[in-house]
Amino acid sequence: MKKLIAFITLLSFNIGVFAQRSGDYVQYVNPLIGTQKMGHTYPGATVPFGSVQLSPDTDEQPHNIGGKYNKDTYKYCAGYQYDDSEIVGFSHTHFSGTGHSDLGDFLVMPTVGPLQLEPGKKGEPKSGFRSAFSHANETAEAGYYKVRLDDDNILAEMTTTTRVGFHQYTFPTASNDAHIVLDMMHGIYDYADKNVWTFARVEGDRRIVGYRQTNGWARTRTVYFAMEFSKPFKSYGYKEFGKQDYKGFWRKFDQTKNFPEMAGKQLRAHFDFDVKQNEKVQVKFAISPVSMDGAAENMKAELRHWDFERARRDAQDEWNRELGKIDVTTLDKGEKINFYTALYHTFLSPTVYQDTSGHYRGIDQREHWSPGFTNYTTFSLWDTYRALHPLLNLIQPRRNKDMVASMVAHYDQSVHKMLPVWSHYANENWCMIGYHSVSVISDAIVTGNITGPEANKALDASAQTARQKYYDGLEYYMKLGYVPEDKNSSSVSKTLEYAYDDWAIAQAAKKLGKTAIYDEFIKRSENWKNVYDSSVGFTRPKSSDGTFLAKFDPLKTEGQGFIEGNAWNYSLYVPHDPAEMIKMMGGKRKFAAHLDELFTMHLPDEFFAETEDITREGIIGGYIHGNEPAHHVAYLYNWTDDAWKTQERVRMILKNQYKPTPDGLGGNDDCGQMSAWYLFSALGFYPVAPASGQYQLGSPVVKTAVISLENGKKLTIEAQNQSDKNVYVESVSLNGRKIDRKYLTFAEINGGGKLVFKMANKPTV
Amino acid sequence: MKKLIAFITLLSFNIGVFAQRSGDYVQYVNPLIGTQKMGHTYPGATVPFGSVQLSPDTDEQPHNIGGKYNKDTYKYCAGYQYDDSEIVGFSHTHFSGTGHSDLGDFLVMPTVGPLQLEPGKKGEPKSGFRSAFSHANETAEAGYYKVRLDDDNILAEMTTTTRVGFHQYTFPTASNDAHIVLDMMHGIYDYADKNVWTFARVEGDRRIVGYRQTNGWARTRTVYFAMEFSKPFKSYGYKEFGKQDYKGFWRKFDQTKNFPEMAGKQLRAHFDFDVKQNEKVQVKFAISPVSMDGAAENMKAELRHWDFERARRDAQDEWNRELGKIDVTTLDKGEKINFYTALYHTFLSPTVYQDTSGHYRGIDQREHWSPGFTNYTTFSLWDTYRALHPLLNLIQPRRNKDMVASMVAHYDQSVHKMLPVWSHYANENWCMIGYHSVSVISDAIVTGNITGPEANKALDASAQTARQKYYDGLEYYMKLGYVPEDKNSSSVSKTLEYAYDDWAIAQAAKKLGKTAIYDEFIKRSENWKNVYDSSVGFTRPKSSDGTFLAKFDPLKTEGQGFIEGNAWNYSLYVPHDPAEMIKMMGGKRKFAAHLDELFTMHLPDEFFAETEDITREGIIGGYIHGNEPAHHVAYLYNWTDDAWKTQERVRMILKNQYKPTPDGLGGNDDCGQMSAWYLFSALGFYPVAPASGQYQLGSPVVKTAVISLENGKKLTIEAQNQSDKNVYVESVSLNGRKIDRKYLTFAEINGGGKLVFKMANKPTV
């Protein structure tokens, strides 16, 4: 019953005509989208690219149970699952949409009555400090989250600044037994023993500082905090749940009561209050990558007052400013919610990883100061080089430039002399494959977003990264022209992606006139050919002796030389030279038929079951949209004589894979990559090969869009005759001039003006 | 046989006439004194008050074996036991003489042949990287240590600067299989799971930086390092011996080989070399309380060159400068060795805890900068307030002033607003009892070493510390005038020591004209009377209802209201008012007889067995010199009519309790307190009540002494007719004026001049 109410709440918008308040984009953002099933988004409060993501966690799932991998862990990558009916508490750091996880630092939870320091069991809210809740009493907005905690009828509200979480708890009745629990054990994607050390000092009667140090996905990670209550606590205490305790011989105190120094591996603290009826107790919680003082200074710099409504307004104003960079009209409100929620998701990460003073922790675990740029972290690059960074390079070029600067700083501080692969919180987790920082950098160089010495430095870092012999089969790749499967698994995926990355480096080198680097990498960029087996029409794993592996099933992923994609999907990964690939695969006609087969085939369950990332809905035929390797595939028809099929497929994917509901994402949003695909495609173009400076034309889903560029120009997009059926593009014109190729250039988009799509219900062949 | 040779080596000095090289005091320092049995000193290299104590560790004893306390651990408080015949390696931090322990950071060990990353089993040197050695091939000097490692015939030499250890390993034969092991798991007084985290980065082919974080006696402790080899290593690697490993999914590297990022809970690394015959491979190893960069800067600031002999010379010159503050002649070389080794031991701690840049870690776990003073750590105050700090206040007043500044900084940073109790490495371990910082501070104030605002601040900190209600029974003490045993154990010891500390605060208040503080604490200082039971003639534990506990045995320590001393010893602890105490105990004559009984009684084994700190030799009758509470007792005869007994007892203690041999200390040296007792007594006076400005006269053991004071003055002490039999003092004169009281004042000593003791073989009554 509760669920039904929630469902109605979520769908409570008018289909068709709806009011569009100018400048209020927040109303179209629904952070609950993607929180059900495999989206791995979180519903809580944050500001654009904010360091703090203050969000409810609905369960804690250990990574291992009895030494065995616990499959349920995966569901909780963002801490929250829509189907759960209890909230354990509100923690301050969350990834958005990742396929593996970490974080969940510093869980805060208000309770009334006898103190409970255990979260309790799932399904038994009274067994611990967790509380039942229902979606009917839940509001998730950009920059604001509210929920009623049913167990004690406490209203929990939260908003944030970049580095500070702001909690407001309204206690329904007077009590001399109110508590706010600070759980420093809690974490997301927890390993049996993820906490390395936690430390807290109670300084006075309102303030706590400390840190949490973990060994999780990030090997050596510390988050510092400063916490402040709006009123003094009357007492406090903590309990060490691990086996380590204060080891001095001289236990002169009852350390569990009002003892202001807390330290250990597994701590939960509580702060006790008398509250009046309807009294609001507020908590400000600042974090820092550097120090406790850094956290305290961040709080001072960003949130001096205790006016919750003002803070919420500030957060939402900030969202409106950022979301307003693209002003769209759509056929219905659902699509507009899709659009702005996607835009919201693309503005969540990378996140600011730096104190307001400019200090941050480097990959070398040292403290650094960056007066020249804002340092960012959480680079899910295998995902985000495809569309997220190209999107930011267009509509957030200043931030994207700082992100590149952050990557280059990482390179400088790296003892490997490598750019980030998948990095977060001053750690490299080496997740997935490739060295896709180089694509992000090259895209920024080729489009002129980075120039001069900065560009040269970034290019050198790219080339150096791509030459790191001991990295993931690169030595073989450089020697043999491909990664041999007998030496390094997922060898085909690696060969294909290295080849693309190499091409991207070559493009930047060309732009900067670095001939030697260009020659070196343009040659390497052809290596994809070495793993194409014309006898089967797929790329295929090769042994170091030069022969293709006998065992091969293009539907399978595991043990077939691929990762997160089978040969059907991955073999098409030559974004930098589709024309040549199509030639090798038998020419345009044969290739178009091949793509048709991909989109219409049936992928047997046994193959689908291999991936944990996506739902059945994340698949169209054999095309897997829920994972990234095929994200460019729908646009490949543009290289055949059937570009209309790109238009048709894109509109189909937009419709099938993105819905304005909690289960609206068919796979992990992957730090905004899935959403960036949506945004580009919804606007009518897509960067098949970032660093090409080209954006393949598809079929827009918006009616109109005005992109306000940072250079002061505006690009207005108009889809004439737009409708759900008019998915075909009859013609495209820019500033009145017809575009008779299949792509736009960066200069065209960035130059602003008017881009008109004439839509039709039949293909124009 | 090997042992016999060593023994002869150690005793190879001439009794009687011996050459005395002027200015070379190092020759009289034997760091091996106290390394056998319970002295808990270490033989390795260090400079005065140095941060680095680079010393061999002869075994690793876990604190617990199968959940049970391992008694052998205690022997290894300084890492080295003279009776052992193997060295595990050389680590960089050691306490001197403590009765509990920690540290042992970063063990380095050279080996040749197949790599061994386990230390191996005791008694089986070939089972691991440990090596057999013999004392015949060992040289321990102030600032220099040398030993031949028999397993591979490697000559190991070491010296240090304040913050940098300098190793020199001479490999006997050419080898392409030489290794230097860096063991980051190793520790002293290890708990089953003391390591919290360790981290190392190989930066280039000669340099490693990193840190070790432990949860031992210090709860939250991190030591950072920078290590540099004199030549490039050809390869390296590490192994994680704990269960935690790099948890990223993507193990793209063989992390154990030439992978420059090491992190985990239990790491041992190795660095591999080709060596020629007799090639020396050197290692510089800097530490920092603050950061890896701090360590690297310390190395740069203190040790730029690779000239080992020069570094050794610098270290020993520094020792000669410091040891030369007291220039003595003695009856024989053995006594001179006793004297300078004691002086050496008093100059080992507190240790500098600050980078050369002035940065240090505070008790609040924050980084601080102290431009105004050098920050020190390792304050074993229950021991050292008695004689060590009074000694430093006399002959190292600048350093002692900085130590007080360090204590006050600790207070400022303490969330308890308390001065240190027993602190080390930015942690309070709360060891033992009392708040004896106040004694050190008051002594410095009363003697005029600290004045003005600095003194007022320190006094306020003292008073505030003594008012911290939740500390160790203080609330009851303030309410009832004593600590009640039913509320807090060791209650009599605490009451007695609080009363003395309170008196010390009052003296400082008087000096600074702070009447309110004086009144408050002079009143508290009489609280010792509340635990004196005239019916038995001892202090005795009292219940909170005001009655003495029925069960009472003045020979027993455990469960009797005392700690590290029974009622026989502890009841005499009223150093600030012996006259009143003697009156209460029946007058001078009865009291002298009581003292006689103490020094001549037999302490049954069952009572002795209760203490782990001392050997049987640490006891004279029932007087326990091996622990501190009775350190003033021999001087109490001065308040009776039998002052000659003080002279006799003191000389007896000097002779029995201090010997120039490895087993020469009868108990823990306790960070120099035992040695400071020796030095004062050897010079002829002792501070029974620090902060009184008085030093009770005893019987000097030196023939002459010249104390060079920092104020430029010199005090020359002459013991006329000095001999082993002339232990009685016939008269004392200062600058020609006869002293007809039993004490000297601070002003007299500090004013310089000539102090003449006329010695005799019979008491002067």
C-alpha cells in the first residue's frame, strides 16, 4: 500500500501541457531516478560537483560473509535501495552510479528513547537505531532531502554546501532521552575489516573533530571531519566494537562516558540531548581530504549560519544556475525530468577534493596546495571519457580544464608516472582497463580548451602514461601490436581501447605540432586490426605466438578476451576509424545488416547472467546499453547508407533506457556516463570519438534547447515537427546553412547560433 | 667462551691510576650498561636527546601469546638483551630504561644469499634474516655502534644525527645477491596487532618514503620516514604478511616485484644489490612526527654527505660537548664509567619531537609549529620529576625550559586540559599516577628558570590539571582529602603523590605571588596526613566511609593501596614535609630506627616476586632502589640526628646499585631517573623535594667535579680525603664558608664557586 502511494507521488505530473517556471530547473530533477535496481544513484543532498553527498543509507551489506562474496553488496554501491523500507542513517560521501564502491563515511542518525548503538537487523527496525520509513514521507530534490523516520517520528532534513553537510532533525515530542548517533564504523561496500583507524575528539560541548581511515577500494584513504551541533549536548559517549581498545595499562577513566578522546578501529559515538516538543536539532558536518583543521575551516568558509532554509535555498540556487546551462522544452514533463535529472547526474562527479584554502591530498599521500586550479577526484575514466567529459568540455569547460589539471597533478605525484586510470580520494584503484585520461586530455586540447605549456605538459603526461611497460600488458602491446590473451586477460578489450587512446594522443600531438609523438601513436592506433579475425568477422583473443585462440564464442564475455561486453558489442570498438573497420567487416551494406542483427538478436540468459551491472532492461536485442563499450554503436549507421537507423535506434534507446522513475536506469549511471549519453543524444548529436572534434548527428528528443556556453554564446536547438513518432531527421541546418554531412564540429557547436532539425515520421534516405 | 671474551673486553680498564684524555668523555660511556637483566637500556647509537635511537634488537617478543600475557616481552623494552646471541636487525626508535614499552620502528637488516623475509626463530639464526653475533665483535659507544653479523660476516656500523640514522654495512665478499631488508612489521612490546597501517613509496632507485602507524602503548601514533641508499638498488619488492592486501579488483601488476607503491598492515620490503668485495652500502634513514616531506627535509638539513666517519665524529663531538658539562675525577675508571654512562643516560630523553622546520604533531593529533621552542616528547614523569628534571633544570636549563614549554603546549592541545602524565609521540598513555608535570614546572619556576608570563601560564596549567575531577580519583581526593581505596585502587600512593604535587604547585604560586592558588594547594598538600594510620605507623588505604581497610600487610604491594612499592617504602613519601612526618611517626630517634629497619630487614621472596621491574640486586634490605618511590629515603636521615647514616647509605647504594657492567643497573633506568639519582648523589647532594630549591647533602663519590653552568659560572666540587672508606662527611664549605645546614640551595649551586667536602672514615656526630 505504501508503495502504491509512493508510486503515485512519483508519477504525479501532468502528461502533455505543463507549467514551466522559468529558471526553476530543480523542479525537474528527481534524485530518486536510478535508486531502484542497478542505477546505483543516491537520493540525498549535494551541490554541483560537491565533496559532500549527504544521503540516506538503507542497509549495510558486508562485502564478504564467511569468506564468500556477498552478492547483495553490489546493490548498495550508493548506499540506498529504493525497495528497502528502513533507513540506517545518513552518511556524507557517496559515489553516483558506480559499478563498485567505497565511502559511506560518518553515518549520523537521530533517535529517541533508550540508547541503541547497533544499527539492528534488516526488517527489524526496532532492533537498532535504524528506522522504518516510507516513500510517501520522502522528498528528494537537487540539494535537499527530507524523510520522516517512522520509528521515533523524527523529521530528518538535509542540505549541503560543497564541503559541508547540514542536517536538521525535528523531534516530535519533548524528551530527555534524545540522541544523535555518529557511526564511524559504517561504510559502503564494506570489507570485513575496512576500517583502519578512526579518531574523534570532543572539543567543548558542541563540536567534534576527527577522521576515518579505511582500506577499501581505495587502499590508503583518510577523510577528516569537523562536526558541530546547533545546541550543546548534555552528555556523550562511545563504544569500541572492534577488539582494539585503548591499550595504555592505566585505565583511569570510564572512557565510554564523557571521555573526550575516542579512537579505535570500530567506533560508534552518541550525543545526548533534552529536546522540547517540535524542537529542531541541527548538525553541520564538514569534511576535508587534508586535516581536521581543514574541515573546520571549510565549515567556517562555507556555512557560518544556522539558517537551514537559507542553506537549502543557496544549494538549490546553485543547482538552478548550473542546470540552466541548458534550457529545454520537451514534449512532456517526463522527458523534461529525464533531461534535468540526467543533467543533474552529470554534474555530480568528479567531485571537488580540496579544502577552501586550496590544500588537498595527492596520490603520493602528501599534502599539496593548488592555487592555480580546483582539485577534483573520483575519475571513473573507463566510463566517463566517452561522453561525460566531452559534455563537460562543451558546457563546463572551466571545470573540465581543472579536472585535466587534477589529472596532470596526479601524474606529477604518481610514482608510476601515470595519469589516473580510476582514482578516488588520493588513491588509484586501477579499476577497468585502458588509460583513458589521455582521451579526456586530447579532447580538451583538440577543441582548444587547453593550450600552451599546459597542453604540452598534458600531452607529455599522456604519452608517458601510454608507455608504462609494466602496466596491464602494455609491454606486449608495444612489442607485438596487441595484448596476447595468454599473457594478460581481457586482451581484446585492452588492445581495442589502447588503440583508440593512442589515436587520441596522436590527435593532440597533431594539434600541438609534436610530430614525433604523433608518429609514434598514430602507428599504435592501428593495432586494433591485429585482433580482428576476418574468418569470424569479430575481434578475437590472440595468443603471444600470433594465433587466435581456438575457443571462442562471440556471445560470451567471460574468458573470451573481453570485459563488460562480448565480441558482438566490443568488436565494434574502433571509434576512431569506423570507415576502415566497416571496410574490413565487409563494407557498408554487410555492416548495417550486422548492426541490425545486434539490435534484434536474442541474448540468451546464460550470457546475460554473467554481468552484475545491468538489468534485463539494459539490453536491446544483443546491444547492451547498460555497459559502456557499445555506447557509440547506434551512431555507427552514420558510416553506412542507413543513417536513419542511427536516428531510429537512438530514439529507441532514449525511450527504453531512460525513464523518470526510480527504476528508470537500465544499468549503473557510472558517474554520469549513462546520463551524458542521454543528454548528447537528446540534443541530437554524440561524440563517437572524443578528440575528433566531431559529434555525430542523431535524432534529438527535445523540442527546443538553448545551450548557454561559457564563451558567452548561445546555441539554440530547434527540433521542428518534433513528436514521439517523428524520430527521423529530414534535414539539419546551422544558422540557416544546411549541414550535409553526418556530424557537427566543436567549432560549430561552440560558435553558437541556431541549429534546426527538421523531424519527420519517415526516414530520409 | 665467547661470553668470557666479552666479559674481559668490558672489564679491560685499569683499576687505580688511568690516563684521562681531556675533553674525551665518550671513552667513559658504555652504552651496554643496563642492557642485561632489568636496566632496559639500549646499546645503539644516538645523539643527546636525539629523535633517532638506532639500535640492534635481539628479539621480537609478542605481548600476547594465545591471549596470555607473555612475560618475556618485558625483558625487551629496549629491544636488546645482553644475554641473547642473535640480532634481528637495527631499528630506529627506542625508549631508554622504561618499564613498559613501544616503538622499534623500521627495522633494517643486511643479508647475503637467498632472500629471507622472515626474521626466523630464536636460536636458529639461519631460519631467517636474523644473524648470530658475539659481544667480542661488538662496540657500543656514545653515538656509535658496531657489530659483526656472523651469519654473513657483514660488518654493521651505525651513527646518527638528531633525526637521521646512518647505517654502514660492509659486505665481506663480492655477491650479486645482497639484500637490505626493511621490516615495517617489527616493533617493540608488540601487541598481537599493533600495526595499524604502513605505507612506503619507492621514489627513484635510491629513495623510499613512507610511514608506520601503530596502536600500542601510544594509541594513535604515526612515524614518517625517508630512507636513502648510497647506491641504486637493482631491484626490490615487498610482501604483505597480514591478511589485508591491495583491495582493488584489478591486479594488473605483480605487486611484489619492483612495484613502487607498498601499503598494508604487515609489510616487509627488500632492496637488492650487487656488491663487490668489502663494499660498503650505506643507508640514511630520517624520521619525522609530521610527514614524509618532513623526514626528507630533516635528512637534507642534518646529513647531506655520505661520509660515515665524519658523521660519527660529529655525533661524538656533540656527546663530548654535552658530557663535558660535568668534568669529574674519580677514584677509579669504573666509577668514571659509571658517572659518564649515567650522564649519558640522563641525556637520552625526553627526545626531540619536531622537524628541523619547527613542525611537530600535537597531542590533539594536529600539526603545530613551534618557532619559540624545541618540542620534546617521552615524558616518563612519575619517574623523572624526582631527579632527572631537577638535574636538567640545573645543568640543561635551556632544554628543561623547552621541555616545560612542550608540556604546556601539550596542555594547550589537550582536550582534557591536563599536562602530560606519561606521554610519548603525541599520545598520552596515562601510565602510573600523579600529575608530576607540575613538579617539573614548579621546580623551574621556583629556581627562576621560568619567569614572567611563561611562568604564570605554566602555573595556571598546573593548577587546572590538578583540578581535573574525572582524573584518577581526584574528585574524591578534593572532596574527602584522600583517594578512597574502594573507589580507586592504589589510593594511598595517589594521595601521597597528589599531596606532594599540590605542595609543588603552592611553591610556584608563592614565588609568583598568586595567593589564591597558594592557599588552595598548600591546604591540599597536607592531605597525606589523612592516610597515615598512627596505630600501625604506616600510611594505609582508607575507605570512602573514613575507615582504614582492615586487610593490610606493609610488606605487600598488590591490593594494598600502593603501586610499585609497599607501605614500608611508600609511607615515607612526604618529601615536602619530612619533619612533620617524622613527628607523626614518633620523633627523630624512632624514625631513624624505622629507617634502619627498612635498610636491614629481609624482604621475603613472595613480596619481591610481585614486581617485574627489578632484580633481587635492586633491593637493600627492604629498601627498593629499583623502583622510584623510595629514591629520597636515604636522605631522610638528614632530618634526624643521624645524618651520617644518609652519607653511609648513599655511598652503599652508589656502590651496590650502579656497576660499570651490562648488568650494572638493579632496575629500569626509567628514562634516566635511576642515573640522575646516581649523578646527584655522586656529586654529594640530592633534591628530596623538587621545587623546594633545596638539595640535601649526602656523600659525594667523585674526587672532584667541575660543573659548567649555562650562566657561564662554574661550580667546582672537591671531596678532600676521598676514598672508598671515607664515606662520611666531616664538613662542607662553599667558597670558604662552612655550610652548617644539611642542604644546599639552588642559588648556591647555580652561583658557582667552590664546594668542598671534607671526607672521613668515621661519622661526625
